[in-house]
Amino acid sequence: MNELEQQVAAHLRFADPDQAEMIGELIGVLTPAIRQSMLGLVEAAALEINAQLMGQRVEVRLVDGDPELVVVETAIPGPPQPPNPPNPLDDDEARITVRLPGYLKDLISDAASDSGDSVNGWVIDALKTRSATAKVGNKVNRTIQL
């Protein structure tokens, strides 16, 4: 922020004194909004960089009121856990047909391939992890959190 203030001050040297004073006051009023905008931009940059890093992450820290990017080492995640073996009591099988937009089908196919699963296995695992089962008497209620 200090650099911005210095740049504005350098340009105001050539301005009319009344205008320079008014612009200086305006900059003083706008400084908190400018700082907040800068912080938002730096946080967005850090998120974008974090999505591309393995074993490290970028944190945004405020130093003397200015954002600073800091690289921090993180543990590299191990291989994914193998899927749970099928339960022999779950021999009841059902079939559904789902129409998906092409891009979503491609995303699912890529995710399944990345995890070493078939599309069917990946979708079933995803649904299992997002579902909750509640048994009331002899009635089973299931909900899926999407």
C-alpha cells in the first residue's frame, strides 16, 4: 500500500495544490477499500496456486497491514484407501439410468480413472459416502447429501 501512496504522491507533485489536497484526502478515504481489494486478490491468487502445489501450500499473512504470501510445507497425502469390500448381505441389486450433461460424464470418468475405479464403482462409492441410513422399526430411510 505504501508503494501506491508513494506513486500517487509523486504524480500529485505536478497537480494544482487544491486538487492535490483533494486527491490526497480521497486516497485517505479509499485506503481501507483498496487494502481490502488487494487482500481479496492476494487470497484468490493463493487459492489458485494451492490448487497446483503438492507438498506445499501458500498462506496469506498480514505484515504491517499489507498482505504477504508465505509458502508452507505440508504432508503429501498417501495413496487413497481401497474401497470397502462388498457386503454379502447387500446382494440386492438395482439398476438406474441417469442422463448427465456431457461435461459431467467426462468429469466423472476422469475422476474414476484417476482413482483406478470403474465409472460404476466410482459413482457407487461416491453415493455411499454421501448417504445416511436411518432404521426406524422395520423401515429403512436413506438420504443422500448432494
